[in-house]
Amino acid sequence: MRTSLIALPLAAAALLAAAPVATAEPSPLYTLVDTVTQRLQTAENVAAFKWVNGGPINDPPRVAVVLDTVAADATAQQVDAMYVRAVFQDQIDANEGIQYTRFGQWKLDPAVAPVTAPDLSVSRDAINAFNKTIVNEISLHRDTLLGPACRQALGSAEQAVIHDRALDPMYAQALTTATESYCS
């Protein structure tokens, strides 16, 4: 009898410990924001390539190609091409901001500046893939992006991605810039 009195509370404690913890509903925009973040993170290798090779940060011909390509992808998915162009311009501005920050850091502390860099084509291939995913996610979640709950869903996704990817303040600010036009 005594054994069963001890075993009962232990069994109840084990059941409670094994019960799933209730978690908040993930934002429907999480994958979109996470992909935007991954695209932003390409700025490190792009900046290193430009630093090592003496290239300018601004690359208007490349920007034109990116904007034309994402606009065409948007049109093919029946998404407003001008909206997508605006969203990607914010993304490009944020990416360039990270690059300028790195250039400034390397100018102030040449000892930490890169002396080698991955080929730019590797970064551009990754960027192109992220761009396709971003346009697909915009298409998939256009109702949320155009609806009254957009700001809440976007803010929730941003906070989750900042936490999950342990973004530093510069990347968190770049993410806010990159997603600035999503709910407009």
C-alpha cells in the first residue's frame, strides 16, 4: 500500500513533465522573413568580394537585373510587380547598408579586413534562389501581407527570426529596413 502511495505522485509528475508545452502560433510570415534574413546574410561575402577586388558597393546594373527578374516572377504568379519591386528595393538597400558598415569597420581596423573572398557568383546564385523563395512566399501569403493583420504577423515573424538566428542589432535593424514595405 505504501509503495502505491509513493508511486502515484511520481507517475503523475512524470505525466505532467511529458505533457507538451503550449507554444505560440507561428507567424504565417516566418518563412518569408527568415528567407529575407538569409538573403541579408549574403552581404558578408559580397562585401568581402568587393573589398578584396576594389569594387563599388552600389551596382546599378545588377540591381536592375534583380528588380526586373523579381518583377517578372511576380507577374507570372499574379502578384503586383510594383509591390514586389518596392519590397526588393528595401531588401537591396538593407544589404548595401550592411556592406557599407563592413567597409567602415575594415577601413577603421584594417587588421580585420578580409584578404580573400568567395567568388561573387556563389553569392549571386544564393541571392537568386532566395529571391525566388521570397516571391513565392509573397504570393503564398499575399492575403496576410495586404490585410489588416500584416503588421502584427510581420512583427511576430521578425522577432522570432531575430531570436532564432541570434541576430545582432545591425542585422535586426537591416531586417526591419528590408521588410519595411511589406505591409504598405
